[in-house]
Amino acid sequence: MSKAHRGTGIRKEVNHGRGTCPVCGKTQIKVLYDQDVDGKKVKVCKVCKAALKNKAQKEARLAKKAAAAEAPAEAPAETPAEA
């Protein structure tokens, strides 16, 4: 079967979704993904989208580790001795 509808969403975009990525500066690359960069919502390329996502995940992991290290470790509850 043919793939007649592949890329129809891109065809409706200006220049078929191609332009300059504001993050990496590559020209004539597909800029299809909305991302928040410096408080603005911009369209970025696929590579920059993945890089921003990986950076956010890494920061979240570091923050989680820092929060766990900052909180004091709770001592296990002692059971009363049977007489």
C-alpha cells in the first residue's frame, strides 16, 4: 500500500516546516517541535528537542538526589522488648 498521507501536516507549514533552528543555528532544517527556551515558546529541530529533554531529565535526577541527601535519614522504629 502507498503512503499517500505521509508528511501532509508538514506540507501545510510555511516552507514545508523548514527554517533556522534558534538553539543550534542550523539552516534549512525541519523546525517542528514547540519548546520553551528562555521563557519563550519557539519551534526547534529534532536534535535540539532531544538535547533539551535530556538536560531537563538530568537536572531533575540531580535535584531528586540533592533533596534525598538533604533530608535526614529516618531511623527505623524500635519494637518494644517482650518480657
